[in-house]
Amino acid sequence: MNAKPDSTALTGVGHETSLPDARGHFGPYGGRFVAETLMGPLAELEAAYHRYLGDAEFLAELDDDLTHYVGRPSPLYYARRWSDELGGARIYLKREDLNHTGAHKVNNTVGQALLAKRMGKMRVIAETGAGQHGVATATIAARLGMRCCVYMGVDDIKRQSMNVFRMKMLGAEVVGVSSGSRTLKDALNEAMRDWVSNVDDTFYIIGTVACPHPYPAMVRDFQAIIGREARAQSLQREGRLPDALVACVGGGSNAIGLFYPFINDHDVKLIGVEAGGDGVATGRHSAPLSAGSPGVLHGNRTYLMQDECGQIEETHSISAGLDYPGVGPEHSWLKDSGRAQYETITDTEALAAFRHLTRTEGIIPALESSHALAHAAKLARDMKRDQFIVVNLSGRGDKDMHTVATIDGITL
Amino acid sequence: MSRISACFESLAARRGKGLVTFISAGDPEPNATPALMHALVRGGADIIELGVPFSDPMADGPVIQRASERALEHGTTLDEVYRCVAKFREQDNTTPVVLMGYLNPFEHVGAARFAERAHAAGVDGVLVVDLPPEEAEDFNRVVKAAGVDQVFLVAPNSSSERVKMICNYASGFVYFVAVKGVTGDKAVDVDVINARIAETRTLASLPVGIGFGIRTPQAAAASAASADAIIVGSALVEIIEHHGTNTEAAAGALEVFVRSLRDAIDGKAHAA
């Protein structure tokens, strides 16, 4: 691996591991569990993706967009004052919050939208929880002149009203979903129903590394630029690789994006942080890897939060982006194989880290990313000064001002 | 011979078309289900499809989504579904019953245990909406061994290769999805799909039922022309929803509507 930051879009794809297999399996996880009507379109998508993965013109356009539109490479920032206050290991932040639209999500939406354009599908749809993926999709749709429809649970629409307004400003239609638990999982169901009904002219831009093959692999490959940059930047700044990587895990796209290029670096610990909500023991959380069991939802086999009858359970997290009962199948595989470990952080702990980073570094993190920060803070205290951790600061916290203000009893 | 095969043989013998009717088990509540199943048979249904409710019915339109929610609110577990079928079987030992649902609840109890208990209750077949043939091998082996047919979906965009792969696993009949969409979606364009159904019938060597989007006797008659059976669901579930908790009224209305479907497809069958 080159020691200087390398922003070439998909460099290194396919070399890190041989997974998934040809049918999209990561060990027992992943696969393609959908109604027959979607099998053809998924095969078509997979073929197009593999074709453009090796297409120099496509890769050059993607690379150009990531550089000049998204603003890559994102910095690897040493959080000196925060690290000093914590004591122990030094913490670096991979600044995905500085991307255009304010989160890592745009890395993937740019890639999938360019693919949609080449497939001649000028209508894109998306599901969104916190609204970051919806905004990133609406943004690229505006730029490419595509029609855009975003599905969002009505509960999430309430707590993320700013992002809803942003999507509408960008010309997207935002459809409230009031079935089921009225959050991300239900938005995903509804987007999938739209796709199956309009599959001839519509491209479904999925925002996470879950769902049927090829999405988990494709979204990972588009997000792996995070890890490739972080790896090269670590070598450049510290002359060696980090001792640990920490990222929050809802569906798990920012985490897999950071982890994937380090999979064969066995001295680098990979730590995913799930939303512990009120605490895993209370049952009010969103931590399928820590407290769930394997099952099939949204087109793939993976760890799920489910009851004793196999019905999907409602989840809870302070952060809408982590409020999801499943997780990408590659994370399930990384957990079982022991290559990555998964921890939980409660709402309260995440909020404390949110405030601490804001006050010591002048960086307001997303509540999602604050889960990773909170765990990194715990971890750093027990490590030595000459060690260092890279945390994926996957998004900025502007969208969460309303949530935090409400908790503080303030009306904005 | 399985009840499903016997049913289609009898239909073929009299050159008739099959009428497959879908309702959600446990909608509006589990105790109502056996009576509603009998009403379907009185109206002239040949086969009953019984929906197994799931929290995330990704392939269903709003009508069946709401039915699933009502059923789950009233505690419709798989155990309750078995009880509904067993109760139905006390008075009807000939009408085939096919469970239609999503993989996770079946897999969660284990395919073998599910198939064994379903068979014991009098279930004849199972259609797992989100289990395409690529992922079906283990499940298929186990349910077949327990004497339960596995019905598969075929879509208008399924390639000939896929239809062949599906037919390696399918038994009972195959379910041709008439529209690219969710259950209860836009109306079927009969002309467009007739050719695909004819091809499927050639490849399948199994009876072909057509469903998704058949909502009226007229549509039923038109669709019956090219298939061995027609499948109606959302239109029936709407009737149940309309009558709320008044099971008796719902049963009466279901019987009347199913008879109108029966008459329509029989007229067509006789004319053919």
C-alpha cells in the first residue's frame, strides 16, 4: 500500500478478502432473500456493478467527483486536547463529517448514482433514518438531474425535520412511512416495495451494507475509501498502522468502510460500537450483534433483534441512524470469525462524548458517531500514550441540535 | 396423493380452472380464521392460502400489511396458525391449505419442526415469499421430507433458466406473479403476461396459478384463460377489514364475493 493518501476511487477492491462468494455469502450470512420479482433486477445490478468496477472511465469520473464534489481525501485529525483530557492513547478522527452533505453517506450515493446513470435509470429512491443518506441521495440526484424519492419513517421525520427540509429543498419527494415501528426498517420495506413496482426505470440507492447481494459488497466497496485513506494517512503521520479502529454500527457502512482495508492487518483491532439505547439489559436498544441472533430480514441473513417467534423487534436509540434491528452481513461474519469485536454504548454515554468532544475540540459530532467516540474514550484510558486509535467521525452533529436541545429542555 | 395434486387432477378431469383464495391467518383475530376459511370453501374456493403474519412483509401492499399487523396484535404465532388449520380440518378434510409467509418465522423455529407440525395440523403446502431457489435447498429438502409441498413464485421477468431452476424445487403448483409489484397492486395486463404463462406451463410440468392484482370477477375470468388457477388475496382481505370484528358478516360477504369469482372463471372455462 502506498504511503501517501490515495483517493483513487476503488483501488484495492477485491484484494482484502475473497468474500462475499459468488452468491453474496459471508460465511453463513448475506445472500439474496427476496421475492422472485427482484431476482432479475438484482442480477442486472450485480452485472453492471462488476462491469463498471473495471471500467477506467467510470472509475475516473467517480474519483473526480470524490475529489472535487465530495472534498476527499478527508483529513485524519489528531484530537490533541480531547486525548490529553482522557489520558492514555492518542485519538485521531477520520473527518467524514467534513464531506459535502456532512457525513460518510455521500461516498456511496455518488458511486451508486453514477452507476444508475450508466444503467439508464433516471429515477432514484432511497430509505433514510437520520436523513443523512436521504440528503446525500437527494444531493446527487439534483446534480445529475434525476428524479428522487426518499422514504422515511414518520417518527424519524419528526426528530430530523431539518434534514427533511434539506431533501425537499434539493427537489426530492419525501414519503412518510407510518407502518410498523415508523423508523428506518419500515422505510426500507417501503422503498423495496417502490423498487419492485417501478424496477424498469428506478435505481434503489441503498445506504447501508445490509440488504440483498450485491448491496453489502457494493456499498462496502464505495465506502472503503475511508479506510484506504486512513491507512495511508496513519502511515504518513505515525509511520505505522493504528492500534485500534473504532466506528459506530447501525447497518454498518461507515464501520465496514473504515475496517475493510485493514482486514489483513491483524495487529489492528477492529471495534464496532452498537447503540445500547437505555442499556442492553433493558431491552430498549439497537444492538443485534451484541444481544440478537441470526435470522433473515431485508434480503439477507444476519444478526437481528427478534422475539421468540422470529418477529422483528422494535429498536431504540437516541440516534435515528443507528435505530435499526439488523446489521450488514459482513459484520455478522467479522463477529463470528473474531476479526472484529462489537461493543455497546448507551444514549447517556454517547451524549456525554458528544458534549466532551464539542467542548475540547470545537467539533460537533453526529449522535451516531458519538457512540464510537464514547467507546474510544473508554478504550484510550487503558492504553499507553505511544499507542493511537482512529475513530470514524462519520458525520457532523448539526442535524442533532433539535434532539440535544430537547433533552436539555430548550426549545429552539 | 397430496390434497393439492388431487385438487388439480380433479379440476383437469372436468376441464375446470382452480380458484385459490388468500386470507391472513389471525385476521382480525385467530378464532375467526376457521370460520372464514369455511366461508371461502362454501363460496367455491378450491385451495386456501393462509398468510402467516410477519412484522416486515416486504412484498405485500398496504391491505395485507394491515392484515398482518391486526393478526400480530392478536397474538397470531405459528402455533396459532397450526391451531387454525387443525380446527378447519375438523370439518374439511379435502380442501388444500397452503401457508404463505416470510422465511424468518419459519426458520426461527427450524424448518424441520415447522414442517412436521404444519403437516400434522393438516397443512399441504408452503410458499416462502423471500426464499428464491438459490437459497432454498435445505428448506426444500426438509419440508418435502415432511410431506409438505413447496410452492414457488415465478415473475414476469424470470428467465427461462430461472423457471427451470424453480421447477427443480417446486411441487404442488407454481405461483405466477402477474405484475411487477406488491400484492394488491395495479391491475393485470392479461395480454402481456399470457405468453409468459404459456411458457411457464410448458417448462413447469406443474399447474400454474396466477395472482397479484386480480381484484374483480372480470379480471379473474380473463386471467383464468391462460392459467390453471387464479389467486385472489387483497380483495378478500379488504372485505374482512371492512367488517371489523363482525366475523359472521365478513364470512357472509366473503362467500358471496368468492362465488362471483367462481361463476366468472367457470363461465370462461365452459366457454373454452
